[in-house]
Amino acid sequence: MKDFVHLHVHTEYSLLDGLARIEKLVEITKERGWKAVAITDHGNMYGTIKMYEACITNGIKPIIGCEFYICKDHKNKTTKADMGHLILLAKNNEGYHNLLQLISIANVDGMYYKPRIDYELLKKYSKGVICLSACLAGHLPQLLLQRRYDEAKELAKWHQDVFGDDYYLEIQNHYLPEDQEVIAGLVKLSKELGIKMVATNDVHYLNKEDAELQDVLMCVQMHKKLDDPDRLKFETQEFYYKTYEEMLEALPGFEEALDNTIEIANKCEVILKTKSLGENPNVDEKYKLPANRNYIPDYRPDTGETAYQFLERLAYEGMERLYPEITDELKERMQMELDTIRDQGFVEYFLVVWDYINFAREHGIPVGPGRGSGAGSLVAYCTGITMVDPIKYHLFFERFINRERVSMPDFDVDFCPDRCGEVIEYTKRKYGPDHVSGIITFGSMKAKNAIRDVGRVVGLSIPDTNKICKEIPNFPPDGLNRNKPVLKYYFGKTKDPANDKYIVPDLKKFYEEDDLIKKVVDMAVKLEGVPRNCSQHAAGILISPEPIPNFVPLARNGEEIVTQFDMIEIEHLGLLKMDFLRLKTLTDIKKALDYIKENHGVDIDFYNMEYDDPKVFELISSGNTEAVFQLESGGMKRFMKDLGPTCMDDIIAGISLYRPGPMDSIPQFVKCKKDPSAVVYDDPCLEDILDVTYGCIVYQEQVMKIVQVMGGFSLGQADNIRRIMGKKKVDKIAAEKVKFVDGWEDPTGEASIPGAVKLGHDRAVAEKVFDRMAEFAKYAFNKSHAAAYAYVGYQTAYLKTYYEVEFLTAVLNNRITSSDDIKKYTTYAKKEGFKVLPPDINKSTTYFKTEDGNIRFGLAALKGVGSSVIDLIIEERNKNGEFKSFEDYVSRVDIAALNKRVLESLIVAGAFDCFGKYRSQLMSVYSIAVERAIKDNKNKQTGQFSMFDAFAAVEKDFNTLDYPNIKEYNKETLLKYEKEVVGIYLSGHPLDDYLDYFDGFNLTSEMMQPNEEEGDEFDEEMQDEEAVYDQVQDGMAVTCGGLIVEKKRMLSKDGKEFAFIKIEDLYGTIEVSLFGNVYPKFKQYVEEDGLVTIKGKISMRNGTPSVNATEVIPWKKRGEEAQEENLKKKLYLKFDTRDIDLFNKIKSTLHAYKGEAEVIIKCTSANKAFAYNVGVDVNNYLLNELYGLIGQENVVTNEVKKEK
């Protein structure tokens, strides 16, 4: 095939627009024998490194570029009318760095609908850049289409002056009406100005038949359907990766323009060095970044020492402080670590981390004891980066850093969420704000999302879409990577019989029997894995030795600045990526310690105590571990009860085992702990390695040690095997097995491996041990990480054991904005025997507090009462004493605290109950009190008398309100208002009268919670794992029930009703679906506030459990509610009905509160009574309005028994 280079290509990183997927693009380029290909995504360089590495790996020259948006003034944010396109390609490394600058400025400073540059910037950063005049959306083609030839010529001449021979006129033909007119103008310009033309195709997809697929992708982006006539779409199907012959057919007679693509490609030579290319033996050395070559900020100690001298001194001083006896073994370990850190170029890395952790500790910001493999470093422990003794727990430095490892080590650090931002701001001040940024992350189209998105766009029915998605496994079977596309395996579309084991029979059947489903699946398979959005990584921060655009391009994520390369690519480039993680439990611990000091005068130092308290282990063994870090989920509680941990090693192992995969080893682990005689070692050398885990392989470090001791590997080589096993690289595992059993001779003689047989181990045993390791290593956990988290777990268990009320108060305050958590932990506190005292205007503070061994509700937990208002209330109370009455409160507080919503929230939450008035009474009069207070305040400001103060000595007390003689709200209303304002029920529960119903249920909301623990969400070990629901299974028959708190009625395409409801039980909520005939059959019972029993089956749709109902059974009402149901209310009004204006106001008010209560009106002038023709709902809001219109004395309510 004749050589040609596509210079205008939109990969999948032209988000939801481009579909020339990099991997396939490079593959096709190679198949065609072409030597180069460009990447020119819209307004970004997201795909640059992926494209570069893929090309270099396949012997293709990558041409790095971008289709820029250009305007007259990138700082002008008032118009987008002058925005056009322009293709810029990096000719050399200077040009590449200029592209980085331009695209960063465009995204950070020039963003207005699109990221924009202007001509001044283009000129400034033009060196080493090749410029093409772009597609029809370019300024030059647009001028030609507008018949403004002279201006077009002037613009082309400007570019020619700036770029010289590196400016080309871009000709395209997609068989659009405008193409020929533009080509004619460009030909004329070329002849008159001597500017070369170059032929391109505006590639958005790879094959012509993918045009519809790209159309679907754009519909997904715009939330449109394929048959929507008003949507944006490409007018032809010519925007694909054409062959030379197809390009010549589109542009006959322009052979020179086609050949100029080769000229441009030959001009381009950008050399980027990456660590991933460094691992490829077939790649030229010029593209390889050595393992010890990293771009880390300089750290210059104030002491005048070199960075290494400073780190060495810190480490040895720490060792003297932490270890009573300094053994030769300890010294050797320390020096080995320091030498490796120095030789690998990580001294500054350690000091940068030490510095910001040191800042945090000096400023009282809670920092975790460690996280990840970094906790295995003695240097980290002795310098205070971590707080877990790696010697005591047999943690390996080589799991973190070793000489055989190419990638950068990774210190992940947990901080208190409330103050983590202060640490990040410190790093910005220390290294410069242009040296620090967030890191981008991409959300891709997952399997089920791809089916749903395509199904919606092409018109597949919701039931059919749901039918398909239900059969898609929630996480892939062993052998498939959840981070890679999986649909092709499930539908049998890989064309490889070896993959038939992954086929899901029902999915294949759907595919074969329905043409529309077949179309949806075919498209979804091609779209799965396509990036669909970008955001900021929740924890990742880049710290660079130079301004970041010198290394990577920048973008905006809202107000935050982020890199355009993701964290993996940043690591490939040798840049310093730090994870500033937020761990809520650290704040729990800090707050609890503060409360303990305040209440008991006790200072607790968790890093100056032994972690061996029997009472703490008793608590953990009891399973009563609510709010205990990593040990709180239902499954973990059961595991700890079965295990009965007696030491920290048991907790470390428990944290490691309780996750998918290793969970299968739990029964054996528990059995061997309880019965040591059940422990069997395949080889005597394993006993010292596996004794702490009762003969089970639990940790990655154990795999490394077995490989070292039994096979003769170095720990660095062993870590490499551990990684190969963990990533399930079958071919490499087989090769390593040979080395493990029979050894390996290193040609250099430096790293030979003797093998198990030469070291005296039985061959069959060695093979068995290796196979066992290979199986367990897929799931084996990082002990360093587990040990650090076990420390935090122990600390929270200690607090719960000895200072539970302070600990639970801290937990509540740290979740004060989450009504679900408030409900969970206040319910638990009551279960533990603590009273949860209601909000009290005289006793409550902003946050929950301990009070006489109980917990007082915090005002900040109330909805509608902001912290600034609470501060004003408490300030007044502290200054002038407790409030004596509601009137006293109203007369004293700032006007901001008299806001309608604030007062209503305080009233219905019970904050004024201490004054002995019903909440219904307070709701009736508060507006009068506020009006009086506001008027009084105005009088004070104008020097007039105060209604509240002036007549204190007079018998008539102006400081007293007239409260209506009405009953308190019924229990149902009280609880409903409490729930609305507080998020939980305070004075009872609507289900208190129905507890016997729950005896017959086999499902509660508590059982629907995943076995997830805080801290797992960013674990490198957890990235391939799904949430585990071990108390429910798909299809399980269930009975549950409670209060309907939410209902959504829907209509299917064929007009059938269905509904989604939420049922609240004693523990939380359960989502219930009513499909098919279920909703029409039972809809009379499916109303908000209804009490029902639900029978049905568990559905694990999207991996999250809900209930598909088959039957709904209403409950019989009991107690006060049932009594009220048998009473009929009447409302009596007395006024002059001939006052038309008044009568109209009353009618309007009555109509606003329609209900069942009969209204009797007596006309005072005619002295006659009559029944009004509209019933009302008698409540305090209605009564208040009527009192205001005709006076309280003229409004009467009573109740009579309903006629049966």
C-alpha cells in the first residue's frame, strides 16, 4: 500500500466525538505499512502519552498535535462568534513544549465554551511547530466561504510569516457542498503565495461502517436519540481513516498534497522518555527513562546539610529514639534502605513527604500512621513519615522500593478531611502554585452503561435493556480484567474458542434472537471502554520541580487546575505524584481525644502505648464494633466473633482476609487459630513465614519471603514475581515457576537464582508450594497496609472500650451533615444504653456533646438552622444567661435567628420544649412574637419605648404571648416534623407500635449494606474489587416492610404503570420496584406514609441490591393513629359573611387546605349557620391563618365518631 500519513485524527480523547481508538488506530497503521500517524484531538492533549507509547512500541512514528480553538483575544469571555479551528503539530521537542504551553493557557486562561488561544499567543509559541489551516471550521476556510478572499490571503500570509515553510494549506473533501469552494480558494492562495498544500481527512472513526456508531456516540454526548431530527450530526460518512487510494479518489489531481503528508512526517521528531517504554526490550534506548531518573522537586535543608545527610541524620536519630537496643541487624537494615533510596534517586522524594507530614503534625492536623507499602520502610518509620514498626511486624522495605523495580514508590498519606486542604496549600506555598496541581481522571463507558446508552439512543425498550443488563455479571469472572472491555466475552464475539467459557448463555440467546438487540450489542461492544468524561482524581497531587506545563499540559476542572495526563502517565514520565487522602476516622479520633481531655483530664498518646489490651480484643471479639475502623461491616463483625482475635497480628490478618478472593480462606484460618494441630506446613522452611497466619498464605510479603527462602531469589526479584502473580500474567508465571524450582543463570552472573531443588527442597513440594502461591497471590494483601490500618482500627476500638460516649459523640459530630449517619449512630447509642437527649435551646451547642454520660443533640444537625445563626444564639446565651421563655428568646436574639425557617425548625425539633409549651402552640404564635420583636427593635433604633421592656412593672405583662388552647400535634405529626427537620425521629418512631411485624421478616435495610470499610476506596489492592453483599443474593425470596417514605410512579412506552418506592424500617431504607401487574394490582396501598409488608425477590441490578415486589400487604393502624382514624373533625367559623372581601379571603384560605373535615360557618349578622361546600384538612397552618382573619375566639374545632 502506498505510503501516506493522516495528520488530522480525532481519537477517543475527543470525548464523545472522536472514535479512532488509539490501540486500533496504531494497529491499522501498522497493518497498512505506514510509518507515522498524528493525534489531533479537539482542544486537548489527553491521549498524547497513550498514543506515543503505543506508536513507539509498534515501530510507528507518533506525530503529536492538537486541533486548537483560536480567537482574536483569548481573554475576552463575551463572545464565541470569532472562534475557529487550527491544527498544530510538534516538529521537535521545542515544538512539543510549545504545544504544552499553548494548550495549558487555552484550558486554564482561555476557556469560554471551548479552550482558546489567540494569534498573539500562537506567534509567541510558534517555534518548532507545524501549522495546518484546518477543516471547514478554520478561520481561513470560513473567510473563503464568505467570499472575503483578500482577508483570507492576508491571514494566510500572516501564518506564512510566522511559520515559514512549516505552514500548510489543508485540503479536505468529505463530499460536503462547501468543500469544493474552499479547495478552489486554497489552490489559488497556494499559487499566489507559494504555500504548499497538504491533504487530510477529518478522521473521527476508523472504518466507513463506523459512521453510525460515531453518530450514536454524539447522541450520547448530547442526550439525543438517533431519530431526533433537530440534533447535530455529520452530513456524510466520509470522516474515517481512509487508505491512500480513497484519499486520492476524494482529491484527484492532488497527488503532491498527499505526498506532502510524508514531508511533514519526516520533519517531525519528538523524543519523549517514559518508564513503561523502559520495560520494553524492543524499544530504542532513546525512548527509555531509567528507573532512577525522576523529576522530583529539590529539597534543600535549612541546616546546610545535603539532602542525603539530612535524611540520614533524621533516620538515625529516630532509630535511637524508637529502639531501646540498636542491633547490628537493625543498623544493616537502616543502611540498606538508605543506600537504596540514595542510589534510586529517591532522597528528595522522602524529604518532600517528610516535610508536609511534619508540617501537618506541627499544626495539629491528624495524620494516619501509614498506608500502603510505605509502612514497610524503616527509614519512613524512624523519620516519622509512618508510625508502624516494620521490624516488629516483619514488614519488607523491598515491597516498597527495590533495585529491580522500574516505577516510582508511592507514599499514600491519610489526613483529617477537614484540614487536608491546609497541607495541599502548604505544598503550593513551599514549591510554588505553578509547580503543584491536581491530576485528571477519566470515566469510561462501562459494560452496562454502554448497553443502556446505546439502547436509549437507538430506541431499545427499557424492559429489554434491563433484561440484558441483569444478565451482565456485576464483576468479571476469574481471568477477565474488570478494567478492560468484557462485553465481547459475554456475547461470544472474540472469535477465539478459548474464550467460550466466558459466554453468558442468556446474553448470547438475546443477541441471536432479536435484531435490535444485536445492533445495540454490536455497537456497545465497540463503545465499551471509551472515555466519556473527565474529572479530578480525589487524592492525587502532582508536585513538579519546574512549572508544570514544562512537563505536562494543564486543564480546568471547575475552579481547580488539573493535569491533562492521568496519574499512570505522570508516573511513566518520572514525575512526583502524591496521594493526599482524606480519612474521616482520623477526625473521629482527634475529636474523641479532645472530648476525653475536656471531660476527664486524660491525655491519650496512641504512639506511646502497647497495642495489646485484652479488653480491646474482647470488644472486637464480641462483634460490637460499630464505628470501629475497618471492623464495622456486618460480615467483618461476624468474622471477628468467629475468630476471637487476641493480638494485633490477628487484626492485621483479618483486615487482609475479609475481601473477595481471600475470604474463601477464612474458615481454614479460623480453624487453625482455634486448633493449632490443624496447621500443616508443606516444607519446614515455611513455618517461620506462615506461623503468624496459622499456616495460611495471607500477605504479599509472605509470598515474597517464600520465594526468597525456598527458591533463592532476592527480595527485589521476589517482589517482581509477586507483581506478576498479582496481575495474573499466566505466561510469565510459568517462566517464573521454572526459575523457582530449577533456578536460573544470569548471563551477567550478578543475579543468578539457585532454585528450590538445588537448595535441598523436594521438587514436588516446591511445585505444589509455587502453585499455591500463584493461586493466593492473585488476592494476597499488602501486610504493610493492613498493619497501618489495623493500628487505626485498634485505636478506635480502644476509644470505644474505655470512652464510648466521647467516641460516639465524635463520630456523630464528624457526620453531622449526614442524616443517614446521624440516624445510624444515634440509634446505636440508644442501643448501647446512652440517652440521646433532644435539642434544647438552653443546653445544646452547635455540635453534639456529652452531658452527664449521655449525648445531647447538636443544633447544627437541624436542617434550616445555619451555623452562623447558631453562633448568634449561643453567643447571646453565654453573654446574658439561659433563655427563660420563648418570649425571652425572641426578645433577645439577633434578628437573623428569628427567620421563619429557623424558628420552625427549632420548634418542631423540640428545642423550645423546655419552656413547657406544646409545639403546636408555639407554631401558632411564633409569627406574632417575631412581628412584635421586629417592631420593638425598630422602636429601639428610633429611641421609642420597647413593648417588651417598658411595662415590666405594670400588672399586664407585655412580655407574655397568648397561647391558643389547642392540643399538641398527634404522634404521627410530631414524628413527621422531626424527621423533616432533623433527618431522624427524636421522640419515638412511627413503627414503635408495629415492632411485632418485623419478627416475620427475613430482610432488613441493614442486610442491604455492602461489606465496605472506610479507607478501602483508594487502596491499590482494592481497585479490582466490587462491593460485597454477603447477606443477600440475587433472586433470594424476601419479606420486608415498614413506612413508605418515597414513591415514583412511571409509565412504560406502552402506557403501563410501574413504580419505585422506598421503604423505611428501623435501620434505614430499602428500594423496592413494582413492575408488571404488581403496581396496578396493589397501588391503592402504595402511597407515601403508608405502612406495608412487601414480598418479593432480591434484584442485584448494577451490583446494588433492591427488591422486586410480588405482593404488597397493608398494615392495620394502631394506637393514637387508629383512634384518630375513627374520629371525624369539624371546623366551626363565626364571622359576617356579608363582608365580601373577608369572605373571599376565608374561602381562599379554606381551598388551600382541602381535606375531609366538614366546615360549618355561622353568619354573625344573619345569626344563621350553614355547611360550607368544601372539606378541609385541619392543621395548625390553617388555624393560624384563620386566627389572623377573624380572631381565635371565632374558630372552633371538635371531633365526633365516624358513622359506621
